[in-house]
Amino acid sequence: MTIGEGNSGVYQAPTAALVDEAITQGPLPAAQRWRRFVNYLVDYLAQIGVIMLLVFVLSIVGAQEMVDAILALPDLVIGLGSILLYYGLLEGLFGRSLGKWITGTQVVTTEGKPASFGAIIGRTLCRFIPFEVFSIFSRGRICWHDQIPGTKVVEREVLRRWLAGENIVDKSPDDALPQSDTTVASASGQP
């Protein structure tokens, strides 16, 4: 009998798969659609209010030429400028717009870190993509202006718990439209 015969498995490495007992943390859930909708409404009204306040203040201080120049601009230019300034400044400095302050949400990276100023400007520019506003109905509740620059709008309390290592289970309905079930139709023989 040679060494190892009969005891061939004694000195071999175990073949059982190791089980990782650590709980892996799931992805950071996006804010609910109703919060995003309230964000949109509040921010839209706030942008109009800022423009009105600017024109009012300029007219009080006697800068009528400047008021006339602003009012002579096409509405599109005023709208684009107000969106860039409003979101660029508020989200760039604080990670939150007025609407996000009210709903308790904030803009972060997909890893839960504060978004860079470049990402904020990128997400603000992506708002100009036609029909972008409807992208909230995509899977995962992530708008195009979040998908493209790699940001996410999340609830601040959920973010705090997620960053502390808690595994957050997203109990919100994920999709606006139900997923089709083609396996049932094909199993029953129906097209």
C-alpha cells in the first residue's frame, strides 16, 4: 500500500462550497413617484416665482432697461436659463432643490455619495431631452436625467439608514406598467 491509498481524501481540500453568511446590502432605492411629482410641481412654481421676483426687484430699483431686456427674450431662453440656474445652484450647492427639501429627498450618486457639480449640471441639461419628463415611468423609477449622469433621487431617511449598512427592502411598486407574462401564454398553447 502506498501513501495516500485508502485515505485519499484525508489531505485534500474540502469540496463543499463556502457560504457567505454576511448579508449583502441591496441597491439604494429611488424615491417614490409621488415624491418626484411633488418635487417637479414645487420646483416649477419656484422657478416662476424666482423670475417674477427678479423682475419685480429690478423694476423697484429702477433698472427698467434690464427688465425690458429680460422680457424681450424668448420664453424658451428664459426657461432654459431659469432651469440651469435653479437646479445648477441649489442641487449643486446643497444636493436638493426646494421641492426636494419639502419632500425629504436629495440627489446622490448611485453609490449614495453626494453628486458632483458636473453630474448636477449633466442631469440639469438632460432635462431638455424631449419627453424626458415621462421617463419617471421607466423601470426602477429612475428618470433619464438621473440615468445618464449616474445620479439618483432618494429619500434622505432611507439614505441615512442605507449608508449605516441597513439592507433596505424597496416595498414601493417598481414599475408603472405590469410586466407581461409570456410563459403562461406559451405554456397554454395560446399565442
